[in-house]
Amino acid sequence: MQLEATMTDATTQTCRVLSEIFGHIRSVQEEISKLNLDAMEQINDFVFENGLEVDDATFVALQHQDILRQQLGAVSELAQAMQKHLDTQVDFEMLESKFAAALEIAKAKKEAYRGNAF
């Protein structure tokens, strides 16, 4: 009984730490995404305020920034899902299943955005 309680405590502690890691990842990604969006808006404002014409290479670069923002959002969503599952974990088999499903969604989003990048 004591071994089982120790394993449960270790499992709970592990899930708590992993949840905090995913929360930190999400926070950093959200900050990066906001900085990227701010940069895009400043560049856009500069171009239009100065009546500049955007060449093809600059247009592609701006599209890549938008894709970067979308990808960061998708990764942030994955981290949020992982954190939620860790916070409400019942058992590791269920947790593994939920993680696998969330990963498949994230992979699908990556592929959807990838088509816009090239």
C-alpha cells in the first residue's frame, strides 16, 4: 500500500511539473507570436505610410511571418491541451491516448500551414 501511495505521489508530481513546463512553453510562444505580429504591423504601416511598393521577395517574407505566427499559435494550442490533460489526468493510459490525439491535430495543422509556405 505504501509503494502504491508513493507511486501515486510521484505520478502526481510528474504531471504537475510537466503541466508547468507546458504552461511556460505556451507563455513564451504567445510572447513571440505577439512580437512577430507587432513587427508585421509596423512593417505594413511603414510600407503604406510611405507609399512603398512591396516586391515579390518582401511579400513572401511577410507571408512567412504570418505562417510563423500561425504555427506558434498551433504549438501553443497543443501545449494548452497537454497542460489541460495533465491537470485532469486520471491514469497514464488515458493520458497517453489524449496526448496522441492532440499530437495528430498539431501535425495536421503543421501540414496545412506548410502548404502555404512553399
